[in-house]
Amino acid sequence: MRQVIIYPGEDGYWVAQCPSLPPCISQGKTKEEAISNIKEAIELYLEVLQEEGRAIPEDQVETVTLAI
């Protein structure tokens, strides 16, 4: 399981990124497409890390909502 942040980009696309895996960022025309794309990006990145014998970072991200 990985936490993913989704937000609207300036170009009208939805941006999705995985904070615990900084190279994993993607986008899509819809939220659903962005989620599908980031899922694929995460899976491929983890596969590369395993193939290279590198450690897989743990997902230790916490989110906080602030009232300002």
C-alpha cells in the first residue's frame, strides 16, 4: 500500500504523485486515469528497484490538514 496525492494541475490534467517514492509522478485527464497511471508507475519503479537489488523505501508519509 502506498499513499498517493492527487491534485488538479495547471494544464487541466490531474496530477498524482507518491511522496514515499519521489520519482513516481504521473497525470491523467481524469482522476481515475491519474490513479491508474500512478499505480503503473509505482509498480514499474518497485520492479526496477527489486531487479537492481536496491532497498524499497517504506511508506511513512503522514498527512495533516491545517485550518488557516
